[in-house]
Amino acid sequence: MQPACVLPFSVVPMRTEHAALICNWQYEPPYNIYGWLPWEQMQQLGIEFGDPQLREQQYVSILDATDELCGFAQFFPLTGTIRLGIGMRPDLCGYGYGESFMRAITEAAIDRNPDAEIDLEVLTWNQRAIRTYQKAGFHITDTYSRRTPDGMKPFYCMVYDEDATAE
């Protein structure tokens, strides 16, 4: 049964309770590599959205029309570029919400810096995400290997083009 999600999505500052909930999300293999450390550990280490300042500067929560937490995004600032980090609540993945989800995030990134290029990195095996990103206007511009907790892995860099259409 498809989980309920009431569109449209909205992008709001990430609250502490959202960060704690995200740390409890469990993804099915092979997507389980996208899980987080326990919330208390994230806070103790001061990493990612466990750092209040970093959470305020870079992280947002994605809510549906009923204010239900559906995901998050990170807007990582690079020179002339906003690099997106994205996570959708595991029970919502695979049900067709991705394009709307990505469009809400991309619009928020444009609002933050209209002149910046918007890109993201995705593991080359994650075809489900790649198809979603393409539908939302991203295209592959580069392939490279990057260190992960499991060693070196191949990634695509995908760049947003508002005029792009899915193949």
C-alpha cells in the first residue's frame, strides 16, 4: 500500500525534532548506506545536522501539505555552486513523489542564490535516483570515484538545467 503524502511539498528550516527523526530512518538494502548515526551521537560529534550552526546554515526539512516530515536537503555552498544533498523518508521512496520533491528543493536552492549552478552527486548504481533527478531537470556532466565509508565508489555529478527534459 502506498504511503500517504499530500502534495505540494514545502521547504522549511530544519528543526531539531526533524533532525532526530531523520536519524531513525531505516532504508532497505542497498539504500541502507544512506542512513545516519544515532541522533545523540550526531550531536556529541557535532557533525552534519547534529551541529546547530551547520543545520541552520545548510539543512532544510521537506514537509507535505499536512506538515508531515517527508525528507530533507542540504545546500552545501561551493564557489559559484550549490551542491545538494537529498534524503526522502524511506517509506515514500519508489512511489512517484521524487520529481515534485526535487523540484521543491531546486526552487529553494534557486531562491537562496539565483546565480549559482545547482548540482548533486549520486552513486552510479542508484538508477532510481538518477531517473528522478533527470525528470526534475538534472543531467550527468561528470563521472569520478570518491571515497565512501565502503571505499572508493563511482559517482555521477548531475547539474540542474531548467530547460532540460527527461529522456
